[in-house]
Amino acid sequence: VDRMMLRLPVFGDLVLKGTLARWTRTLSTMFGAGVPLVEALDSVGGASGNIVYQQATAKIQQDVSTGTSLTLSMQSTGVFPPLVLQMASIGEESGSLDQMLAKAADIYEAEVDELVKALSSLLEPIIIVVLGVLIGGLVIAMYLPIFNLGKVVG
């Protein structure tokens, strides 16, 4: 179900970016607080809210515990976009992984906000039309018998 949610035409992008924002923000916060990476990854998977990223995080945790770099293990899962991979790579090389992941989270949170605004501005006219049709149908259903009564009497 979560895999299908990520592939939906309109809402898939929103779900993906929201999941990435949660994933990167959680890992950044935990790593910045001094939690070892392998232990931090244990909590990050569940916090993502998506089974695809939960499974990917479990694989990353296994890889990292055997000595593979975080970026290589993230890349091997195939679910992380290039932006997250590049930010993680730069963070690993510079020793500021928590700051780079926080920046990635900021980017994705801003994109989620923009998408929500765009979707809500698209939904407003649709809701107005649907409500107009419903109210118009109710008005016609109420007044049609009165008009028919006028024809029968007259």
C-alpha cells in the first residue's frame, strides 16, 4: 500500500517528500544529539511512517553496522533521491552529517508546504462547484413539485 502511495500521480510526490522530510529530520536530530548512527537508524525507520522507507532503513542499518558508509548503503536501497544522497555524502565527508540532513529536511519541508498550498488552491474551486451542484439539486428537488402542482391545478 505504501509503495502504491508513493506512485500516485498527484499525491505520491507529496507523500514522498513528507516521508523524506520526516526521515532526514529524525536522523539529523538523533545524530546531532549524540546517538550513534546504528542506534539512530533503529528509530528513524519507524518515524518515517512508510513501510518502504522502514525496510530501506533496516537494510541501511545492517550495512552501516558492517562498516559500509551511510551514503553507499542509502544508494544501494534505490529509494533515496540524489539530493538526499549528495547531502549525506557531503555531511559524511565534512563531519557535519546532522547539519546537512537538517538542511535536506528543511528543503523537503518547504517543498511539502508549497505542494499543500498548490493542492489546496486547486481543490477550492472543485469544492465550490460540487457544493453548487448539490445545493442546486436540492433547490430543484424542492421546487419541482410546486411547479408541477401549478400545472395540475391550472
